[in-house]
Amino acid sequence: MVVGMMKIALWAGHARSLKDKRQVVRSVKDRVKAKFNASVAEVEDQDLWQRITLGVTVVAADAAHADSQIQSILSFITSIADVAEVSTELVSR
């Protein structure tokens, strides 16, 4: 079993309040969960209204599949939001 993890920072420059930010977070989380069946959570910067930091995880039978899923999710998020920085990690058990 391999767990793929990604921490991705997004920039919500158009957000003028935490309410605007929550709408963006909810949209990204729901779209990623629906398309990839991945776990997504806001993991940092909850009080900053223009910066969004999400943690994304997938579980796969092998590292190649986990990495492929993480890269696909990254490409998808990049197509719908402004990405500021990304870090990924694969953990084997």
C-alpha cells in the first residue's frame, strides 16, 4: 500500500473576505473529491483570506499509480485555481 500526499498552496486574489475564501475552498475540495475520490482538507492558513493551503491524499497499490493520481490532481487544481507552491510525498507500507 502506498499513500500519496500533496500540500498545495493556492492564491485566491479575488477573495475579499473569509466567506469568499470558504466558497473557493469548498468548490475545489468538492470538485477534486468527485473527480478523483481523494481526501482533501484545508490544513493551514485558515485565518488568511487570500491564501489557501490544502492537503490531498490518495491510497494506491503501487507508487506509480499514487504518483500518477497526485500529478493528475495537481494538473486539475492548476487548471481551476492559481497555484502558489506545491510539495508532494509518497509513503510505502
